[in-house]
Amino acid sequence: MVGGGVEPARRSASGLGAPSAATARCRARTSVGYNKTVTEATAAPALGRLAIRAGRAFDGRSAISGGALVLCADGQIVGVEPAGSAPPDGWPVAEFPGGTVLPGMIDCHVHLCGDSQHGALDRLAGYDDDELGQVIEAALRAQLAAGVTAVRDLGDRRGTVLDWRRRVTAGRAGFPSPAIVASGPPITTPGGHCWYMGGEAAGPEELRAAVRDRAERGADVIKIMASGGLLTAGTDVLACQYRPEQLRAVVEEAHAAGLPVTAHAHGLPAVIQAAGAGADGIEHCSCLTEHGIEVPEDLLERLAANRVIVCPTMGRIPGGTPSPAALALEQRTGATWEGRLAMVGQLHRAGVTMVSGVDAGISEVKPHGILALAVADLVVSGIPAADALASATSLAADACGLDGRKGWLRAGYDADLVVVDGDPLTDIRALAAVSAVYLNGQPS
């Protein structure tokens, strides 16, 4: 019996890193309370039971030899048995002899307000509330269909996703929704990257007030734009947007409120600055310079030693046309997608903790529902398949403050599951061949 009826002690993700001490302190203030409400709002009716039998199983860190019979009741996993076990009397069984069952995936970097077309973020200001609600619903539906049962939204328009989440909590979404961890509008400089989302703040007191505002509105994480961005005209991807003391003020205020901080950073100076300021996570972590991608050895050592969680935002539609801004950046710096893949492999070899997220919704090449491609890119970069899968399950749950509830096939965890056709541990492309998705133990 694997898991049985009692939750086993959590295992460390050996070789993959663990959250920093600051991040660990922040967990108590993350989205656990909200997501419990989501589970209650969308869970199976009382006494709802289901057994899912698959010829292969991945528990969030490694394969379960011989597959598994996962027992789900009242929205939770109540047991993980060998695949050949008989289910309890009266329990219906969903059979997947050629499939792999694994925890529902978590996309650690999405923009639910993005409509998955070029210019998505530029259009945010023009949407009325109803139109934006339709965009968010379409995004969540696409994510769930792809086996993503939780998302971390890292930038909305003036708290729209935080407001939307309250609808889900109250059971008014009208459809089964993935759990949502959210930052609200990202903190940025006046006129800085994504300024139109409503998160502009400059001086230390203004920055501290911005953190407090998000904490009061129920944000789970603070997102700050440490560098400029590709999709905001007038900002420089390679340049820092804040001074070191300003970033430190945000980190200090967030940690005092029990919230982790993750920093958008493309340029190498911004990555170094974010790591030095004590950020718990770094998004993109592109390490761009005028001469391409450069990752100094001392930066690698600092990221690994401080257990900074890096989300490299890989994954893109094959053959898609990058945005004009992305093409211009490639011409300016000589940085290529292949160079980014090599950098990801370098981070992994140095022991840096990485989680998977797409930056979903921002363009045609990065739509919602392609997390499997981001995980596959990690494998292409040289990361073992089991580690890549963990980046979208157990490690992702930890990064999003969902540890102890999601990301593992274990008794006592939420029955958010995905079954894929084939074995992603031997062919990572199987992760995109979704056969079934279960949210709170119910087929979605």
C-alpha cells in the first residue's frame, strides 16, 4: 500500500532544492484557506467515491512501480494502492491500463486576463468587466482540459483575478475551475513594464503600501517587475527598474505580511539584484546581456544556496511566429531559444530549484493550456523526466503555497488528478496526451 489511509511524512525533493527559510515562513499566509473553499465549492457530492486504476503512476516525485489504484472520496485521495488491488465494495472504477496517473499539474506562471493572442496584454485596458470575465473563463477551461488543476496568476488588471476568485469560492463560476493562486497587479515603476495593470509604485513608502494593499485584498504572492519587459513599449528588458533598496523594501514588507515575493527579471543585472534583495522566486531569469545569455558562477551558487525558486517560463507553440518584440530582442542580443534551453540545463546542474510555468496567455505562441510543452522543454534541456514532472507537480505545489494539499498522489491530498496516454517518464511527449482530468475526485 502506497499512502494508505494516513498521510505519510513529506519527503524532500532531493537534488531539486527546497524553499528558502523566508519562503517557508510565508506559507502560512498563502492560498491554503482559499483553495480549501474552492474544493468545498466544486467537490463531489457527499459520499462521492471513485477508484482510478492506471498501468503506470507518478506520485509527484517518482514512478510508482506497477501503476496504482487511486481511491478518491469526498474530494480527497483516501488511498493509493497497487494497481492490482481490488477496490472497496461498491466503488466505481475508471480503468486506464495503458495510461499514467499523476497529480494534477500546476502552471506556475499564467496571466488569466491574457487572451492568448499577440498584443493580449495591450488589450487589457480596453476590455469591460464582462469581456474580461469571458477571457478568464476561457483561460481556465483551456488549462483544465490540458490537465492543469491549479494556476498561479502573476499579473492581472487591477485585481480582476482576485475578484474572480471570490466568485469561484462562492460557487458562482458556473463550471469546475482550477484552483487559483494570485498576485493581483504586479508592482512596477511608473510607466514601467505592465504599468497599465494598475500596479505602479515608486518610493519605499509607496512600495510598502503597495504590498500592504495586496495583502489586504487576499493576494497569495507579491509580484514585482525588477526589469523591463518585452511587451511594454518604452521599457528596457536588459535594464533594472528599481534600485536595490527599493526591492529590499518590498521583500521586507511582504515577508512581514507572510507573503513570498517573486520577481520578473530578464536582464542579468535585474536577476542579480533580485537575488541580492532576498526575493523568494525569479520569473524568466533570462540572464540577458547585450552579448547574449550569461550566467556567472557566483550567481548560480547564490540561487542554489538561497533556494530561490526559478520559473524559466519555457513552452511555446512549435512553428509559431514570435512577437515582433521577441524577434527584435533576438536580433539585439543574439539570444536564442536554444540558448535559453542551455541556460535551463545549467541552472539544474547547479542545483537551482525550478518550477514550470508558461507565461500563459500573453501571445499566440504562449496560449493557455500548453504546460506540457514547458515540461518537455526542461527534458530537452537535459533535465531528467522525473525532475521535470516534479517541476509541474510537487515542486510547483510547494512554490505556490499549496504543499500539503496538492502536487502528490498521497492520502489526505486533494483528488486533483490527470491521466495521460502513455508513459511521460520514457517519452515526455505523452504528457500532452491527456485522457482524463479529475478535479476533487470528479471527472471534469
